[in-house]
Amino acid sequence: MFNDKVLSCKDCGREFTFSASEQEFYAEKGFTNEPGRCPECRSARKAQGRSGGYSRQPREMFPAVCSACGKETTVPFQPTGEKPVYCRDCYQPRSRSNW
């Protein structure tokens, strides 16, 4: 039913074989897309992800004043003044008591 296919890696450009058995495995798992990377680039990408090698932009933080204790803090959103903002110390007990 499946035949070997020669594909081109989108990272390194090298050709690789997408074997009939791999295609059968993909079909059993319900995968609809063919692999875009050769086995070597796929392995390197997985290893990079596990080691945290990808760079994530640091979250932008905004200054705020805690509505409960008045302490200056930072939060990951732009406070509008419509809702209360809490520092970490005041927020932790509030979020647990709402469960």
C-alpha cells in the first residue's frame, strides 16, 4: 500500500527517504503530514527543545501597587485600574482559597 518516498529536509536541504514502514506508522498514529526534516535534523531539534536551547523572549512586566498591602510589585499585564492587582504574597492565599 505504501511506497518509499524521497523528501527534502527543510532545515539542511538534504534528501532523505520516508520509508513505507514509516508511512504506515504515521498513518496508524493519524498523522496527516509528511515529515519536513530528515532524521538527523529531527533528532537535533528534539534535543535542543529538551535542553532548553530555544530562546524565549522574557515576559514584559509592568509596575503596580498591591491593592491589599500597598507594596510596589510587577505584574505580567498592563494594569487598567478597573480591577484590583495583588503582589505575589497577597495573591497566593487568595487563589488557593477560591478552589
